[in-house]
Amino acid sequence: MTQYVYPLDAGDFLRRLPLESVDLFCIDPPYFGIVKDSWDNQWPTVDAYVAWLVDLLSLARTRVKAGGSLVMFQGIGKHTEHPIFDVCARTERAGWTFRNWITWQKRRAYGKSHDYLFCREEILWFSASTDRTSVTFNVPYLDEKRGYDGWDPAHPAKSEFKRVSNVWSDIPELMRPQRVCQKPEPLLERIIKTHSNPGNVVVDFFSGYGSTGIVAKRLGRAFVGCEAIPEDAAAADERIKATEAT
């Protein structure tokens, strides 16, 4: 039976992938000290974390196809520790082209007495190609209708539904996740549908619960991933296999 999630370190896993074989990397890496789990607290400094992650993204760049993308979850961080900005800049220097910064607005907010409520998580999109149109991008739409044909009669709207912007407020977070930092399947579905096509290869080298693989297989994509925690890798692999059987 096909194995989907391998119990491997991300670097070892990426080195085993054939060059230019991946259509979409969809990953949710550690954010550096945001949660208490050991996997999010492995690095002594922000710089060490950024160097580790960018090294992996550099490896991924050599494995992606010409029209492929990398979509990566990140967090804003906390006082004096905002690795997302260094990760973004250094990922570009590693050969990826920055395309967009998406803010995922959650419904559960956290606040302090003298601050705005905090209810966001970040999604960064990079492509292999520098060319705007040489990248797989299937325009996503909301369920909400536009209500008008468009402002320019010469260029009417292509759909009666509104296009998705780079602020996503229509997909709620999981209130009772089965794993820390688990992402909702509709969120992953939007990413996979937008940035890949049926039959394409989707890869997640931080497979965690296995959600990316579950959604990818359901949408008719090929999937392979890894998870450094062996028991988690085995459980994620079984969940994806169960999806394939249904």
C-alpha cells in the first residue's frame, strides 16, 4: 500500500524528492516559541530558527516545478521576536518569488485592556516563476454574489460571485482541534484548489495531523509528506489512507 507520510526529518525528506517534481508545497511549520510543545521550541534564537527554516525552503525551491508554488503558514510573533519578516525576505533570496501575504481572520479573538483584539494568522505565497502568469492559479471565489456586472463595461465580471481577496474572513478556525495548531480542512481546500490541479503533486514536509494530505487526496491530487515525530507520522499516514479508501 502507498505510504503518504514518512517518519523523517524535513531536510532528509526533501533531499529524497526528485528535482522539479512538486507542483505545490503547502506547509505549516513551527512558528518559534508560540506554543509550549517541544517542536516549537527547538532553537536558541530567532536567527537560528530563521536559518533552519530558510535552509529547508531553499531545498524545496530545487524540488518545485517551474509553475509551482510554496504556500506557508506563519505567525506575527511577539515582542522582539518576529521571524516572519526575516523568513519572508530570506525566502526571496533563496530563489522564491514573493506573490502575496494573506491574512486569515479568525472568529476567536484574544485581547488586552490597552490593545486591539488579535484574531489573525498569516499565509505567505511564493512561486518558482518570476513571471506573473506562468504560475498555477485557479481564481478562487466566495459563496457571496457580486450583485453587479462590474465597473467597466468593456471588462465585465467573469463570475457572479465575489473573488477571494488576501484577507480571508469566511473560514473559521477549529474550536476543538485534535492536535495543536491543526488547520481547518476548508482552509487547506482553498489553497490546494487555487494553487494546483487534479493529478498534481502536493507536498507537506510538516504533515502533523495529516490534514493537507487528506484534503489533497480528496481533491484528486497526489500527495507525499513527512513528519519528524514517528508516532504522529504513522497516525497521519493512516488518516490519509482512510480518506483514499472512502
